[in-house]
Amino acid sequence: MNTRKVITLLITLLTLASLILSGCAPKTTPTPAEQPTAAPTAEPVTLVYWSMWNEDEPMGQVMKAAIEAFQAAHPNVTVDVTWQGRGVRKLFTAAIDAGTVIDLIDNDTGRIALSWGDKYILGLNDYVTQPSLDTAGKSVADTIFPIILNQYITKDSGSMASVPFNPYVALWFYNKAEFAQAGIAQPPTTFEEWMAANETLKTAGIDGFTFDPDYYTDIMLGDSAQRYVGCDGLMAALTDKTGAAWQSEGIVQWAQDMEALSAYALPGTSANLYPAGQQAFALGDVATTYNGTWLPSEVAETAGPDFQWGAFSWPTVTGGVGTITDYDMGSQGMAITKVSQHPDVAFEFIKYVVSVQIQQEVVNVGYASSLVDLPWSGPIADAYPLMKNATTAFGWACNGWDSGDFFANDVIPAFNDLITGKMTADTFLATMEEKAKTNIP
Amino acid sequence: MKNDKRMIFFFLAPAVLAYMFVSIYPVLHSTFLSFFEVSSWSGSEMKFVGLGNFIELMQSKVFLESFGRIGIIWLMGGAGIFGSAFLFSALLTSGIKGKSFFRSAIYLPNLIPVVAAAAMWTQYIFNIRFGLSKNIFSALGLESLASLEWTSHTFIFWAMLIAYIWGGIGHFTLIILAGVERVPRELLESATLDGATMLQAFFKITLPLLRDVIRVAVVLWSIVVLNLFAYPQAFAQTYAEVTTPAIYLYSLAFGQTGGGAGATGAAGVVYVGRAAAAGVILTLMAALIYGVLNLVFKEEKLEY
């Protein structure tokens, strides 16, 4: 009996132990053989991605699709995404400084390379030469618009800091139906053609242009000045403590032309606060507006599916420095942080973001793709050939913001008045000359 | 039980320590930072500059102008808000029907989020093409006012001030109203019997008895104006014409708000130390205003 008791006890204990231990074990532990061979590593990896998008907006949905496609192919990798929205640009460096581990960050390529640079961002020169995900025989770098890919490098090491996935170009958007109604066959390419077109529109009872001064006076200013004196010429004026540059030939001609152009502004343009101006354009109240390739998706609901979108480059001027293929452009890019423990896996994810499969999604939601051979569709279809033929890319507002407070506090408000017909060219130039003497440190 | 005063300390300690941690510590740390040049949020790169940040701020045209701006808001906005608050308090205590409805209606603007209120004012009321102000002034035949571009950078400050007064009236009406309601009826009645007019009764009886309430309200108003941030930010965040000290502080700490999607350069540079110095200046100004107001309205215990 004693022996039977001992055996019963042992069996009970074993059964209990096996139950307890099996309960502790993971329910489904895949054996290495079950895992897909494409995985760059068999270890479970989590990539932390701080996104500049909101989950519900079109690009957020595209990023979600990229994450799903990537995770399906790499079951051992989890992309832990936080939809930070645009505010991420103010949080990112503070978060890294405070010790937050972030692997992937997306933002403006200029900001990533110049503002964050080598201190926060991993150089990608050795990565972009890897084969692209789904374009046979081409590296990642080969598939992307070179003008965008090479626009910014970090200051210290001269590295490529991000992979562009959603470029933008600042352009004049026009309402093709209104141009046709006025009898204008082609969008203007020179200042003379432009003024003639504005006059023709006026005769047809259509106002020429509008914009949102609180958001876009800076690019109106920088991108127009670029045609006359180039970004270097503008910077020279913005930093000339004597103020003499404001009486130089190119600057004077620029101001006079802008005064002439202001005659065709939609009345009340200076009172527009974003998005009033672009809404006026989408409602058909005005023939053109200066904006970026993100515009059509912002006003899609107002414009409706029948709106006939067209786009043209800022017209050039005889004797001017800028050419018709110079553009204020940039891109959103995906970068890997310096603190990432899994840069190779993170780059694998970036390959998905710039794959044909995902970039097609970008095009489908009406945004611009960074792939050279993937035409844009819908309202920005006209902008694709302009982008493809671009020869020079310059930064936001011809880099005017780099010059400091004089640009922000004196030149922008005065130009706002000039381009909306509240100030003459002579007053503008005299005011700038005067303020340059006292307000440029 | 023996009255042990040390126990008071032990019972209060958790609250006092928590308060010191969340309130006093940031003040002390900001003050500490204000003497350094700090170019990142971790404070890993700090350079002692003494009063350098304060000197830079005192030489900054933008910062000084921003104080002039809140000075105008304090004075003109204050006149608008307190004038309206007294008027509404007088009306609400005059025995009108539907008092609680009107009181709620006057307070209503405070319940609307600033961002929504700003959108309503800028995109609808002040809209140059179809706005309420245009329609009203046109109907009245005041064409010059109907065509005024309220939301252009030239007039945006005044447009914001009007909206700000609208947003602040409810709050201060409630404070003043509570004071007015405490003034004993019989004092006013006996004054009326003695032949005092309504204005005389207001200036000789109500106003003196409200002194403490007014002092508190003015202190609150001053602090609110010193820290004014949400209205200018929601109204026209890129326009220099509405920059307040708090907005300037924010742009120093987190980079320029202007510059659109792709602006680099100035947009990426942060001046944490200088922002802290601006914060210290704002704190000192608040303390100064409090001191001055305490001198102006000497505290007296009035019993009635």
C-alpha cells in the first residue's frame, strides 16, 4: 500500500508539474524552420517609428499599408508606430536628448539633414546602394529623383540623411476651365506672357490670383525673387547692412514687376488667413494660386472631382538669373536615428516605403511619389513632367529664413503689402533699404 | 491628546513636497537655466553666460515690442472686459427675467475652445467676402468698415483683441457678479431713498465695497494677459503683429513657428536658456504687478 501511495503521489506531482510548466511556455513557438527565409534576422525585433502623419489622413494610411506589408514579410519584426503628426518636428530632438529610443523618423529632408544632422541621424550613404525592393537591377538610390535625393547632405560628415518618399514642388496651380473660358491655350512661361494672360482673364471677368499670406508670403517672395536675382542675390539683399542692395537693378525690377502683378490679385487677398485663399481658388473664385503639390489633396472636398487642375512653373524674366526649370522643392524623407539598435532592419523598412508597391499607393491617394518612373495622377498629373524636367532645386522660400529676423519681421510683412497691392514698389524698396540699416545685426 | 505641533508638519509634508516638486522646482530650474546658453533640450551642452540671455532679450526688438503689445491688450482689453462685466453685472442684478439664462449665455464663449473660436472669428465673422462684420456694416451703410480687411496683417491685432475681449467677458462677469450680489440691498435702498441716483449709488457704494473683488480680478487679468498664448497662436501664428512674450518664448524654446513646411535654418535652432530667461522676466513682472496692485488696493477687511 505504501508503495502504491508513493507512486500515486509521484504521478500526481508529475502531472501537476507538466501542466504548470506547459502553461508557462509560449503557446506557439515557431521553430526556426517555420520562419520565412526573407527575414534579415531571426531574433524578435521592434522598430520604434515616430510618424509625422496622423493615422487617419491619406499618407497615414499609406504608411500603415507599408507597415503591414513589411511585417507580413518579416514576422519577427514589429513596427511600433506612434502617429505624432506634424508636431513631431518639435518633439523629436527633445525626446532623443531625454533618452527615448526611436529607430525611424520621417520629416522634411532639409530639416533632417541640416537641423538634426549627424548628431541625431544615421548617414545612409552605404545603405542606399542596396538593391531596391521591387525594381529589378536598380539600387534604392537609382529609383529616386536624383534632384531630391541629393538636395541635402549633413553639414559635418556630408552624409545622405534620409530617403525621400513624398516630394513637393511649389507651383502656380490654375483652373483649366477658366483659362479655356478666357481663351488662353497655354499657361505662361515668361513674365510678359503672364501679364498678358492676367489681362485676358480680367477682360473675361476672372480675377488673376490669390494665396494665403499668413502661410505662403515667404515662398511667394523667395520664389519670385529667385527668377530675378537668384537665391544668392536675395540673400545678399537680406544680409546687406548698408541697405544698398535694395536699390540694385535686379531687386528694383523684381519689386516693380510684383507691383504690376498685384493689380490682378483677387480683392481681399491680403485678408486671407489659411485656408481662405486656397478655398477661394478651389471654389472657382480666382484663376490661379501659388502653392505646393500638397494643395489638391487639402482642397479636394471643396474643388470636387470635376475641377480641372493645371500647373505651371513661376514664369521667368528677361535677363533674370533663375530659369523655368528651377523649383522651390523638397520632400518628406524617412531617416534612421543615431540611437537605433537595428539600423539594418530599419533600412529594410525604408525599402518598403519607397517600393513601387507602396509608392503606387502614395500616387493613388493623390500625393507625389519620389520614384522617377512613377507618374503622378489626378490633379497633380501636370506637375509630374515639371518635376521630371527640373534642373535645380532650391530650399523653402529661397532659404530666406536662414537670414534671420529681418526677413521674418520686416521683409515678409512689407512684401505681403507689395504683392497684394497695398504698397508701391518704391515704398517697398525705400522701406527695406531703411530698415536694413537698423534691423540687420 | 497632547497638542504636538510637529505632527502638523508631518501631515502637511506630502502635499508640500508634491507642490514643491511640480511648482517650485520648475521655477528654480528655469531660473538656473536662464544664466546658461543651452542649445538642446537635454541640457547636455551648457555654457555659462551670466546675464547674457537677459541682455540679448532686452536688445531684441521683437521681445520688447511684444511687451508693448500686451500692454495695449491689458489696457484696452481690460477696459472692454471690465466695462462689459460691470454692465452685465448691473443688468443681471437689476431683477430682469431669465437671469440664469443670460448668465449662462454671457459665460458661453468661455466654453468654446480657443481654436474653434478663432476659426469662427477669422474664417467667418471677419471674412472679407461673406463675413458677418461685412454684412452688418454694409447693412448699416458703413462701407469703409464693411471693406476693412480685419484679417490682414495690418489689422489682425485689433481683430484678435476684439475676439479676446469677447472670450474673456464671461469669466470676469461671473467674478464681478458674485461681488455685486454680496452688496447688501438695504444699503442701496436707503441711498435711493436719500435721493442718490443709480450712478451715485454705484460709484459711492457698490464700487468701494467691491474693492477686494476688483483687486483679485485685476491680478487675474494681468496674469492672463502676461501669459497670453492661445489666441494669437490660433488667430495667425505666423504673423509677427500678434507676437506676445509667451509666443516669443515658445518660438525660442521650440524653434520658429514661421517658415512653413520645409523651412530649415532658423527654424531648427532652439534657445532654451534664453527662453528660460524670458520666463523669468515674465514671472518677475507678474510678481511686480501683484505688488503694485496690493499697494494700490490696500487690503482692508470690510465687513458688511
